[in-house]
Amino acid sequence: AKSWILKKHFEGFPKSSDFELKEVELPKIKDGEVLLQTVFLSVDPYMRPYSRRYMKEGDIMIGGVVAKVVESKNPTYPVGAFVVSNAGWTTHFISSGKGLQLMLREWPEKLPRSLALGTIGMPGLTAYFGLLEVCRMKPGETVLVTAAAGAVGSVVGQIAKIKGSKVVGCAGSDEKVAYLKQLGFDETFNYKTIGSLEEALKKASPDGYDCYFDNVGGEFSSVVLNQMKKYGRIAVCGAISLYNDTVEQKGNYVQIPMIFQELCMEGFIVSRWDNRREEGLKALLKWVEEGKIKCPEHVTEGFGNMPAAFMGLLKGENTGKAIIKV
Ligand code: NDP
């Protein structure tokens, strides 16, 4: 098995030299075990802050994969079955079955299995529960979503449209912004070229925002808070604008708009709804099959390109879900 190792903790923006490719021979599988071959790897922003908090140098990089059972001594996972697992950046692995999720039995042949790492997987569930449970979005409201052309953001915007709201989305290039229009977003802007963010937000929704699905955090979000409507709800999903910072954040106080607009701001991690995973996946699958949710993917070929794809994601190279096809 080949695996990408965290050779050195990231300082600021990750570099190629922070990763190392290692190869090991896996042992023969024992009773109850299966040998899996990775087919797709997920490339996600959380890997950056997660590595700092939870990983040691020398560990295999964390991450979700879609894998195929190639040898089995466990009847629950026969040869040929596909699973989703948090195996990390690795081409092959052995499992006792713990932590493996069989792909939805009714997975339609026409849909790529990589969607189990995107719209019909963790990022889709993040959008679903973040918008419906944390933002508690109601029809007719106005929703703002950042990193809107990404894996989570693109699904947030499309669910908000299905559920009858006005959606404003922003992203970091004109091509992405044009794509958001194709996905049905009502108002869009390129946050890198607008000049005044405050004016762009006011222009897109003069009355302000009921819901803010925050994927970026930082200075941007401080400006948004002052544009929230009374009783607005903010789902703090991610803070990608801060992940590579080397200096501690100062300032950007949230209290004044929180009080005067009586806002509700809540951070969340998608695993809170693990017991409702099936419900979320079924809803997402149905919308995808009905053509109500489009699933943009940014697929890079080759396991060796995993670090480059990860660094590219942090720079905004992806439109839609970033995936590696092994
Ligand atoms: P995306 O597919 O959205 O990819 C990341 C995108 O972030 C890039 O394409 C880029 O797009 C944008 N970006 C990068 N740097 C900045 C910056 N400085 N300011 C603004 N935007 C930036 O990733 P995901 O959809 O997988 O994740 C989106 C967010 O959701 C992340 O913050 C992630 O950590 C979080 N998340 C949280 C979960 C939870 O359980 N709470 C679960 C999953 C994701 P652009 O060109 O528009 O700048």
C-alpha cells in the first residue's frame, strides 16, 4: 500500500515538502477482515486545521475514501462491495469492518461513486443539516453562502432554492460566479474584485440577510454580521480564510450586531447528525436524481497528485467537490 504521510506539521500554507509518500507491504487478512482498494479520495479543507489539532508527524494524512473490497473474510463486506471509510490518504488498507459504511444499497448505476464523498456524502450532509437545522431556514427568507462554488456551498445554495428562499452566493473567480448563476443562485459576486464588501452585500439584498451559512470566517464574516436582519441565524460551518494564518486573530468583535440584531450564531460539526445520516443521504440522492441538485466535481487523476490537489483546494482551484481518482 502507498500512503501519504504528514512529514512535517504545516506552518502557514502547506508545502510539498510537508508530505512524504511511503510504501508498505500489507499482511495477509485474518478471519473477519477485508482488504480494500481505494478508488476515490476526498480532498477537504478540514484536513488543514485537523492535522494541527489531532495528528502527529509521521501519521497517515486523514481523509475519506470510496474503496472496493478486493479480498474478504467478512460476510458483511463481500468482494466487489463498495464502502466509504475514513482510511486516509492510502491506496489499500485492511479493515475489520469497524468504521466502514457500505454505500447506499440503492446507489444508481448512472451516478459516479465519487458523489459519496461530495453531494451524497459528508459535504452534502453538512449543507443539509447546517442549513435546515442550524440556520433553520424558512421559505421566503434570504440566505447568504460563502465559498458558494465549493462542495458544501454549492449544495447549500441549491437546497435553499428548493426550499423557497432567495440565495446570494459569492466565490473567488468570475467563472465560479457564472457557474453559481447556472446552479440557480439569485445574486452572486466575486469577493476578490468587488471593492467594498459592504456595498456588494447591500446591493445583492438591500433588506439584509436572514441566514448566513459561513464557510470562510475572518474579516469577511465580521462585515456580514452587520448586514444581518433582526433574529438572523448564522451557521458557522468553516473558517477557511483563517486556516493557514500564522498570527493569532485580533479584533473583529461580534457582540454589537449580535445584541442589536438579536442574532443566533452557532458552530457545528456534521457528525452531530450521524444518527440521521440515512435521512440526509436519501433526501440528497432524491434531489440529485430529480435533477434539482447538480453536483459539480473537480477531479484530479492519480494518487501521487493528492498533496497538489489539497494545496490547490486551499488556493481555490476547485469548482465543486475536489476529488482524486486513483
Ligand atoms: P470547498 O469545495 O468550498 O473548497 C474550498 C474553497 O474555499 C476554495 O475553492 C476557495 O474558493 C475558498 N477559499 C479558499 N481560501 C479562501 C479565503 N481566504 N477566503 C474565502 N474563500 C476561500 O470546500 P468544502 O465545501 O469542502 O468546505 C467549505 C467549508 O466548510 C470549509 O471551511 C470547511 O472547513 C467547512 N466544512 C465544515 C464541516 C463541518 O462539519 N463543520 C464539514 C465540511 C466542511 P473561492 O475561489 O471561492 O475562494
